[in-house]
Amino acid sequence: MNFSFSAALSLFFASVFLIVGYASVRKSEERRRKCEGGDSGMPEPSGALPLIGHLHLLRGKDLVFKKFAAMSDKLGPIFSLKIGTYRLVVVSDSETARECFTASDQVLANRPNISLGRYVGYNNAILALAPYGDYWRELRKITTIHLFSNHRIEMLGHVRLSEVNAFIKHLYTTTMERGSSVVGMDTLLEFMTFNSILKKLVGKRIEYGEVECEEWRYKKAIKQAEHLAGIFMVGDAIPWLEWLDFAKVSSMKNTAKELDAVISKWLQEHLEKRSGNGNDEMGLDQDKTIMDLLIDVLPEDVVMSGHTRDTIVKATILILTVTGSDSTFITLIWTVSLLLNNPSVLKTAQDEIDVIVGKGRWVEESDVRNLKFLQAIIKETHRLYPPAPLTGIREASEDCYVGGYRITKGTRLLINLWKLHRDPKIWPEPEVFRPERFMVEETKGWDKSGYEYIPFSSGRRSCPGMNLGLRVVYLVLARLLQGFELRRVSDEPLDMAEGPGLALPKVEPVEVSVMPRLEPDLYQVI
């Protein structure tokens, strides 16, 4: 009896909150429209509901970027939706994207203050979610100059090579010593890419198959953070209903606590090592991790926008782990899957490597510039399966115009890269995997310096670690194709279904039949 009364009372108050809140929101919206002189006339889907707007249209099994693509087919290359109390603009064509990344880039460079940034991202200290301003500009400058310059990328070459060699050796050992030619390629590539970025960041790695260590604990927490990043939070759309997100917020806080515990331990180890050397800087430049470099650059007593040095270091390590390992792994697993479904393309790539490099030595990074077809394969993979199908959400810091429509201050905007990369006006047979399209200009009027192809976004908010990630992708793929024959386990093509999330994961695991194709001695010298 008491439970029923309590439940009824809770429902009553919730209803009152919703009714009062909706009335308040509607009045605010009416006042805003009067001040602006009416709607901008931008197309939007029908069926908006009170309070939640078009949120219900984004529910269901279909992935959000595909829902946006279907809306674009009906409404045009730019349209808007009402998401709770906010207006969201979605762009799907290259010309409108060009405006967003050029004339309106600075106005649209801000990020909305969302739950993930507050609870997992060290109160928006991470570069990807930090608001546009002095703090973001300084941190972006540090990452561009000190972490991802061409010089720094070259200095980290031995780390990339070491992890790629470990991956190739593990594959060879599995096929020859263990007598099994079938491997779970997705699992191995995930280990390799995670090790590659973690070793660069903090000097740590996981042995293949090892799961009882702090590095694995960190990896599990990273996966949980990625999962939470893809969960809808009511408070991000309707701020005064954030209390409904209690369970999700609690999960975010617990995940953040787990991540921080591990990163803080690694930071303390780095600081103690430096202190033990008796100076502020330690070791040879090529032996420094990215955490070392951040400590070098940031004074101990620095405070930037309320963030201390330790917080900035930890936040930067966190976001570089997520973006650095995920985008590289996702690109590689999609590439391998596409090649397995297109064996003639795979054979052409191997022939190119055999002619340019040969079978008497391993491919080196310096060879990649001459492997044009290999590069085209990666470009075509990024066209079909960009590392993130949607750009990060931008927020207009002031009124501007995009695509001939007025974008008011506070409006949120994203670009559907998945749709943009499959525009049939630009890409003949856009659903077909055809790397040759990047070898010759098949596309009429296509300007390669334009915005028809932007897998890493563009403008101020583009990915600063793009070149470093591509180095890993090229070297891994080149050595994998050079060193092994790859075949599907069955005659059926691989399932190419995409999964949900901020990135573009492949749903089905990838098992591959692998057999060495070089002389045995070569596998022993790496």
C-alpha cells in the first residue's frame, strides 16, 4: 500500500515537472522566434512532439547516421531537427560542409557542454570536448607542435616498428608452431593498435592474451567509456531533466574513477622517475613518452581555465588513447574485411609490394610512398567506413549563415561524413569498393583538395593525430599483405554490418585463414 502511494506521488510530481517544464520551454522558444523574426525556413522532418521534438525519430534499430542519410534524401543536404530544447542542424553535402569548415569554421568551433565531457572528460579538459577558447587553442598548439609534428612522428618510429614486428611474429608463431591457420584477426589487431598507442603515450603494453594487469584494466575502462559515449543522455537534450540520468551519470562517474586511478598511477611513476634522475627533463628525446613530453611542456604550477597540470596531462592521455587506438583498429579491420571480400584487389596489392619491395626484405615506412595502390586501398576504406561516421557536435557561438540558412547562436551542428562520402554525384557506384578511383580521377570535376572526402573531419576541430595513425595503418597493412596469404574461412562473403557508437565498429568478428608467403628466415629477424 505504501509503495503504491509513493509510486503514485512520484508519478504526479514527475508529470507536474514535465508540464511546467514544457510550458517554460515553449514560451522561451516563442520569445526566441519573435526576437529573431521567425523561423529560418530550413527543412525539418514532420512529426515533432512536445518537449522531446524529433528525438523519437532517432530511436529504433537503424544507426543514427543512416537515419540522417534517409532524412537527407527527403529533405535535402541541410536540414534541422528539434532535439529537446536544442536545434540540431545536419549537413550531408560537400559544398555546405565547405562553408562549415571555412567561412563559418570559427563560429562553429565550439563544443556543447555534455555529460560525457563533464563526468568522464575531466570537466571538459580533454581536447576533443573542450569549449573553443584560450584553453583549447593552447592545448591544440601543444599537441600539434610537441606531440604530432613530423619530427615527433619520426622519433616514435621505433615504437611503431616494434609493435608491428610483435604482431607479425605472433601471426607466424600461431600458423607454424601451433599448427592453426585460422586466427581472430579483429582481436589481434585490437591488441596491436592498443599497444602501439599505449607504448607511445606512457611506455606500457599488454602481452597478447594477457588480461590480469593494470593495462588491461585500463583497456576495459576505455571500452566502457566508449560505450557510454554512445548512450543518449536526457539531460544533454533537456537540461532540467538531468535527474532522470541518475543511473547513467553514476556509471560515468565510476568509469571515470577507474580510468583516473590507472592514469594517475602512471603519472606518478613518470614524475618519480624524473625526480630520481635529479632534473626536470630525463632520457634521450627518442625514449620520451608523450606523457614525458607533456610534463616537459607544462609548468608544474600551471593552471589553464581552472585545470591544473596533472589534470591536463591525464585528460590528454585519456583522449589520445581513445582516438589513437580506436580509429587505427577500425580502419585496419574494415580494410582486411574488404580485401577478403575482394580477393582480386588483395592480389593486386600483393603484386605491387612484390614488384616495388620484393620478397627478400620487409616493407619499411620509407617504401609506403611508392605503394600507390596500397594507399588507394586505405583511402577507399576511409571513404566507405570513416573512423567516425559523424563529426563531433559543434555549437554556434554566434549567429551565422550556412547553406543560405540562418544558424542562430546555440544551435548544434554535425556533418554526416558517411552520407557525404557516398554521394553518387561525386562517387560513381558509391557503395562499391573500388580503390582504383583514387588512382585516376574517375569522378567528374572532383577536386581532391575539396570537401568531398574528409574522413578525419576538417578545420579547427580536425584530428591532430591523423598522420601518426596513418603511419601505423600503412605499415601494418603492407607487412600483413607482404608476409601472409589471407583467405576467408568460408565461401560466404564476410558480413559487413556496422555497429553503433561514436566510431564505426564492425559488428561481426573477422576470422581469417593465414599462411606465410615469405622465406622462414625473414620472420625470425624482425
